[in-house]
Amino acid sequence: MLTIDQIVTYSEHAIAAKFLAGDREGLRRLQLALGVLMEAAQAANDHASQTRFRNLAAQAANKQEEIGGKA
């Protein structure tokens, strides 16, 4: 079974890889998935995980904007 830490680690690597590849759409999809995980954590009253997923979703959004600015 996956742990929150494993999901966070995967997400951090995926954000970096998609940014380096210029994959704006991949970052958008990852941001949406992280938003769903954030909502699930909120529903479970897991505020620490909710914050982690919110921060990752924000990172993905920021990287999307950076790519958009390069075009």
C-alpha cells in the first residue's frame, strides 16, 4: 500500500520531470490529481497531509506558469 510520503516523493519528482520536459499539460493534470488528494485529506481531517498536497498543487501550478512564460 502506498504511503503519503511515497505519493509526495513521487509528486515532487513528477513536477520536476514534467517541468524539465516542458510538459505544461502534464503539470496541469498532476495539479488536479493533487487537488483531489488534498480534498480526501481534508475529508479525513488530516490537516498535515492536506497542507502537503496543497503545497505540491501550488508548485505544479507555479511550474505551469513558468513554462507558459517561456513560450
